[in-house]
Amino acid sequence: MAASTSLHRPRGRGPALLAGFAAAALIAAGCSSSSSPSTSSGGSPAASSAGSTAAAGVAVVGTTSGSLGTYLVDGRGMALYLWDADKSDSSTCYDACAKAWPPLLTSGSPTASGQADASKLGTTKRKDGSMQVTYAGHPLYYYFRDTKPGDTSGQGSNGFGAPWWLVSPAGTPIVSMPSTPAGGGYNY
């Protein structure tokens, strides 16, 4: 009787190696960064991941009206705030503060829409060299818990040692309080 020869190859590491390489490629792709900026109107945390404040284009500052009156918003309708601790047209909100209150950044001269006054718009240079939008001399910020147009959960928060307020088209703080506590009681 003749010896039989098997035509089957033993299962080796081929499929496991292939799966490993595929997983490594996916991880590498997820960790890489793009050098081309996205296009938007100012880098809102609600529209970007994890509150990124990367300047995505020329910021648009407009207005909307709600229960607290008419206040400033970005080009996507996200509320903009001023911080009482900022003085003389420069930001003092960095590090943990800037994570909770990301600055409105721009890559050029900001533009006005709605009842926003173009003559009140300006910029101030941040420590990292980025340009933050100002209005009537106040650096403008988002609040990280505002996730959609109309959210004003940062109004009246005393986070980081001073109050945060929505900004009126006149450039003054709106000090009215919403019917629910600002910031959900976390005081950021």
C-alpha cells in the first residue's frame, strides 16, 4: 500500500498575523493627524471632537434670541461667553480653564452677522500663537457642556474664580440667570 500524502497545509499563523497587521494599520490610522484644516466657522466644541479649539477658518459671530434675551453665537448658533476675570482685551483662561471654556479661534478677521456689530469684533493672540476672537474687548469662549444651538448652560457659572456670562450685541454681559442652575451644579 502506498503512503498517502496530505495536500492540506497545516494551519499556521497566517490568519492571526493578517488580523494583527490589519489591527495595527487601523490603530496607526486613528492616531495619525491630518495637516489640512477642516472648514467651518470657528471651531465649536459641539462640532468638533472633545472640545478641540483648533482654528478651522474665519470665525463668524452672529446673534440669537432666547429666554435670556439676544446674545452672541458663532456661525453654527453655539452660545458665546465672556469671563469676568479677563481684563484689557487678553485671555487669562488656559489649561484646565480652556478645556471647560474653549476659546473661539479664527484664522483671519472675524465677520459679523445678525445684530452683531462688526466694529466691535477683534482678535487677541493667545500664548500658543492662535488668534482668539474678541467682542467689545472681551475674549469669547464656548462652554463645553453646551452641545447644540440654544444651549446656555454656562450662563452665570462661577468656574475658575469668576463669573461667565453670555454677551449682548452691545458687548455687555447678560447677567440674567436661567431658570435652572448654570452648569448643572458643577460650577465649571
